[in-house]
Amino acid sequence: MLANSLVELDRRHLIHPLSSYRGHEQVGVRVMRSAKGATLTDSEGHQLLDGFAGLWCVNAGYGHESIVEAAAEQMRRLPYATGYFDLGSEPAIRLAAEIADRAPGDLDHVFFTLGGSDAVDSTVRFIRYYNHARGTPQKDQFISLSQGFHGSSTVGAGLTALPGFHAGFGVPLDWQHKISSHYVYRNPVGSDPATIIDASVAELKAKVEEIGPDRVAAFYAEPIQGSGGVLVPPAGWMKAMADTCRELGILFVADEVITGFGRTGPLFASEEDGIVPDFITVAKGLTSGYAPLGAVLMADHVYQTIADGAGEALIGHGYTYSGHPVSAAVGLAVLKLYEGGLLDNGRKAGERLMAGLHGLSDHPLVGDVRGRGMLAAIELVTDKDAKTPLPAASEPSRRIFDRAYRNGLIIRAFGNGAIGFAPPLCCTTEEIDEMVARAGRVLDETLDDPDIRAVM
Ligand code: PMP
């Protein structure tokens, strides 16, 4: 009764993110009711292993009382404090300091947002301001990668290179440019790491030359492209791109909204990549999804240039909820959990996950297995030699997600037939093994789909 009325209310009133409105009206909502550890329970009482940590965000897993207590305590004491008018709150200050302390190199300055999209937007504003401050305002062009995802605001969606985020929305904007992804499995230059790195470096240089060497402000990349299908670059790719940016005099932004906070192993994937970007954007794992929060980590040289350039003038960028005390208190509690064993557990669970997924590689549909830490994907094809994607008629995104759900597993089913995994870092060995076993059943059922059979 409750579920039915919720389904109806949802259908009439709630606009869902990233959904087909007409499609959603037909299928209706599945309401999540509660969760503990890595297991979700829906309103019908079905138990689901969350192989995607919500939306790659609940890195700590569900049901941590220490996080709940931190939020409740902060809400009681001081639910809100603005950062305007030179005011502030203890949790925001402490969290900024803790992050800066752990961030690579001189990324010493932290600007809080509500999530990833506004963190990306903020970097664009800061970079433009920086270039005005240093007398190079003509540097106002931005480059990102095909298959990249950088948010759902107009600016972020324009930096994003996924067709669904552009069509009908008037983006990309005319100062937003793209170069090819590294996409190892389907790279036209082949899969040799050094060749891919050289090709990306050459393409970035050519794009900068084409736009005008004194016009380009920054290059954006995710350490692992998430929404593009969990595309893992060859080792050394991020470093080569960061070095090239430095050589070309353009800023490098590592968008770690997904990879930050343990997803690939360490707190920041940039650590593993051996780079110090000029900016890192984070969100998701920063609070493990328990409260909305994102952040921009800014290198000291950028901060000093902006601060000197502005002098006594106000720098007109900030949100009502920049440094929200409750979200920041949650961030501090989550950080304690990461460092109290969750990062270690995530590393072990990640090895188990990758080994398990590699164990599926003999399945007739599995063309590629890729990942790092607790961020992975398998890409399905109907012909392994020709790497033929699943036919659109088999509706990979909807049907694979539904099969997984029926098998008690939440995964990300990408439109191209890739299946993404990003389980909570708290997963036990048994939970990881069970996720892989259920994914195996999803593959078998997909193989039985008449629309797949028809082309094999
Ligand atoms: N950047 C990246 C790399 C992301 O994956 C996302 C969200 N999936 C965003 C930015 C946008 O974050 P949000 O949805 O919190 O606005």
C-alpha cells in the first residue's frame, strides 16, 4: 500500500536525475528503505548488495553510527554558519586543514561546495580569475577528454563529453574543447601503453596549437574516467599529461570526484599517479554520501596569484552552503573511518574484486575487464575478436540493470554494454565474492536474451 502510493506520488511529482521521463513513468520507482554495511533493503523487503556504493559515493558503507552522531551533534550545536563576512565554523576549518594536510604537494587551500558539479564550476571561475590576476585574460579556453564526465551544470556538462548531457542543452560552450580519451580497449592507436600516452600528449599539443598557444587556460581529466565507462588510462598517462600541461603553460585539473577518498586505494588517485595537479576536485567519498559536500583543492601558487591580484577587493564567488558545518562534521567523521581501517580493507577488497572479475573473462560476452582498487568494469561484446558492442535492441543499460536487481545486486549498467562496479570499501571477502557470483548470473541471463542470441 505504502509502496504503491509512493510509486504514484513519484510518478506525478518527482523528476529523477538522469532518467527518461516517459520511460520512468512506465517503469515506476523502486524505493530504497534502509541499508547497513553493503546491503540495501527496498520497500518490498528485497535485499540488494550495493555493488555501486549508491552513485560511487558511499565509500564507507551504510549505517555508521559515528557519522550519524557527528551530524546530530553538529546539528544540535550549530546547524549552519556562513563563511561570508569573515565568519566560519570549526568543522569546516578543521576539515579543510585535514584535507590540505593529506593532499599531494602544495594543494594547501580548500574551497567547499555542495557536490562535484559546483566544484568543477568553481575551478573554471577560479582559473579565469587567476588569469585575469596575472595579466593573461586571453587564456580563457578549456580542454577536456572525450568520454569525460565533469558534472551536470551548464559549465560541467559542457566539459563533459557524453552525448546525452549535450543534446538539447546548448552545450558545449564555445570555449570548451575536447581531445580523445585514452580508452585502452578501443583506442585506434592500439593498446600499447607508451603509444597511447604519446598519442594523447601529441593530441593535446596539437589542440593547444589549433586553439592558440596563448589562449588555453586549463586541461581537465579524471584519473579514471568514471561515467564514460570506467576507463583506466595506462600507468604514467596522468603524469605525462600533467607534465605536458606544465610545459605548455596551462593548468591541470584532476577531477577526483569519483577517485578521491579511497576508491582506487589511497585518499587521492593523484598520489598513485605521482602528480601534483594545480587543482583537485572532490565530492562523493568526502562525506561518503551521508551529506552533500564537495571541495576544490587549490595549489598555493594559484591561491597566491588570485589573492594578490584581488588585493582588498572581494572575490565574488561563494555559495550559501560553502563549508556547511553539518556536512563538514560528517566529512571529519568519515575521514576517521577511512584511516581507522577502511582504506586498508578497501585495498584488500579491491584486489579480490579485480581477481573475481578477471575470473569472468572467459565468459562468451566479456570483452574487457579493467579497474583499479574498488573501481572496475567489465565490457560486454558479442564478438571478442571484432569487439562488437551489444546491439542497441538488447537495451543493455535497462535490461542488465534489471537482471542484476533481480539477482540482488546493484551495478551500473552503461549504455555501451559495460558494467561498472564501485562497492563500498567496507565489503567483506564474502560480499565481494557474492557480488561477482551474482554478476556471473547476470552475464548468463544476458547471453540468453533473444536479442543477444540473434547476433551471436
Ligand atoms: N566530476 C566527476 C568525475 C563525476 O563523476 C561527477 C558525478 N558523477 C561530477 C563531477 C559531478 O558531481 P555531482 O553529481 O556531485 O554534482
